Amino acid sequence: MCTSIIYTAGDSYFGRNLDLEVSFGQEVVVTPRNYPFKFRKGPSLDQHYAITGMALVEDGYPLYFDGANEKGLGMAGLNFDGPCHYFPEDPAKNNVTPFEFIPYILGQCKTVVEARKLLSNLNLVKIDFSAKLHLSPLHWLIADKSGEAIAVESTTEGLKVYDNPVGVLTNNPEFPKQLLNLSNYQSVSPDYPKNTLIPEVKLNTYSRGFGSHFLPGGMDSGSRFVKEVFTKAHAPKGKSEIENITNYFHNLHAVEQQKRLDQVAPGQFEYTIYSDGINLTTGTFYYSTYGNKQINAVKLEKDRLDQTELMEYPLQNEQVINFQN
Ligand SMILES: C[C@H](CCC(=O)NCC(=O)O)[C@H]1CC[C@H]2[C@@H]3[C@H](O)C[C@@H]4C[C@H](O)CC[C@]4(C)[C@H]3CC[C@]12C
């Protein structure tokens, strides 16, 4: 499972936790403006906005899991197994495969408003990347530096675009059901609750934190959605980049999965392989991995964005302890 968020604190920060039982060999990849994006069913994009994100480079092609462009639009693909449905080619629409979807949107759009225009005539066409790499059933969070966000889901009913007023996406069920479920938790609060159960009896308040007593804490996508919405809604906003990025990662770590807590097959456990976040104004990309909780960063090198070759930064997976003596 996965969790993706946009957190606004002056600048906006966009990214996700990637939770899975196996690692694909992803790395930080910057696709510069003149890398030619070829599309299976449409004209290539020889010039486009530069994209920074987490991707697996396969046959020289960046298969993005999540990322953002130089204009401050971010997009992440999350597992959506079950409701997800991709379609045969539709001659009346722009046909884009799910693995091309992130380059197609981030290559051409600056804002959610612009993305909505492209989405209005788009068909997610069912074509595998290769015989080895089949399509994954995904849905997407798209958000821009103003903080506006949408969720995009392709189901048997077609391509759905939903306003996302909470700036969070996890996995199943369909996004409107996740939003509806929030109403069950409206009274969850950082504040200590008033005893409305039996006001005339003084209750033994044996612990702090009773305002969030009914906050779900499971690994399932419904629980993570509620927990993340609550955590982010009350997250402090910092006065510096370091404070903001620290707060941002605290948001994601609230729903991270530790090893051996979420069994997906005998002896196989899903865990948070990486957490990442990009400052949508500066383009600096931050990440931590399960093995290395230090925050690593890749700056956007503006003077190198006109080249054609991908820039690849392997993940630093080893924890560095800051010895003080
Ligand atoms: C499975 C994860 C989503 C994480 C998640 O929710 N998984 C756990 C679960 O719930 O089952 C998705 C997110 C991005 C996906 C990848 C990207 O879409 C890029 C690429 C696209 C190809 O069609 C398939 C491989 C490949 C490399 C995808 C493999 C599956 C990934 C890694």
C-alpha cells in the first residue's frame, strides 16, 4: 500500500511513501527538457517540462512512480487493484498508457487546471511496457504548488477526476468512499475531549491523548487515509525549509509500515521502502529509505535542464549515525 500527500506550509511539498514487499531498483531520476518522450499511441514530446522523481530506468526510459515538474505540478501512482480498469484504444480520445501517464501530464501541464483539460479527453489504454513489465493497477494524486489536488481513477465507468480537498491519497476503495469514511471520524481531535458520556460522573482520565482515542492505526488503506488526513490537518507550518521538510516527513512517517507488520504472502511483508517529497517551488527532491532515515536531497540543477540525457542518482540506503563523541 502507499500514501501520497501534498503539504502546504508557505511552499508546497509533494510526495509519497512507497510500501511494497520488493524493491524495483528505483532511483532519483531527472528527465531534462530535451529528452524525447515517445508515446505508444501518439506523437512524441521532444520538448517538455523537466521532471524530477523516483523512477526505474528500463531500456533508457524513466518509469516514474512519482515526481514533479519544474513548474510545480506533482503526480504519484498508487496501487488500486480491484476497481482499476484500463481500456482498449479509443480513436476519439488521446490514448496514453498508464506507464506514460506521469510524463504525459508533467511534461505538458503547469497546474491542476491545465491537467484537468488534458484529462477531459484522455483514455488510459491497456498496453504493457514489455513482456517482462506488465501494467500495474494504479490511481493517481495530482497536485500543484498552490495546494490544489485531484484524484484520478480509471474504472469500468471511465476516467474519473475527483477534487481532493484533503490532499491525501492511499489505496482502495474508490476515492469518494475514502472521503465519505472521514465523516465517521469527525470528532477525532488533538484536544482533550469533554465528558459528554456521563457529565455528572467524574471520569478517571488516566492518559493524555484521548482526543485521538478513536483514530485508526492499522496498515490498511482506510486506516492510513484517516490517520494521514488528521496528522496533516494539524501539522505545524515551519518558518524555514528545514522545519518544513522535517514536518513533511513526520506526516509521512505517521503512516509508514515497519517490517513484519503487514504480511502479503507467506513469509513476505510489505514495508515502507522509501518516503519522498519535493518542494514544488524550488524543485529540490528529498527522500529517506527504510534503511536510511537520514533525509537525502537532490537539487534541481537549472543550468543542466536543456540536455537530452537522463540524470540518475542511486538511492543511498545506508544509515549514517551522527556520532557526537
Ligand atoms: C506497486 C506500486 C504501488 C505501491 C503499492 O501500493 N503497493 C502495495 C500494494 O498495495 O499491493 C507501484 C507504484 C508505481 C508502480 C511502477 C510505475 O508505475 C512504473 C512501472 C510501470 C509499469 O507498467 C510496471 C512496472 C512499474 C515499475 C510499476 C510497478 C508498480 C509500482 C511500483
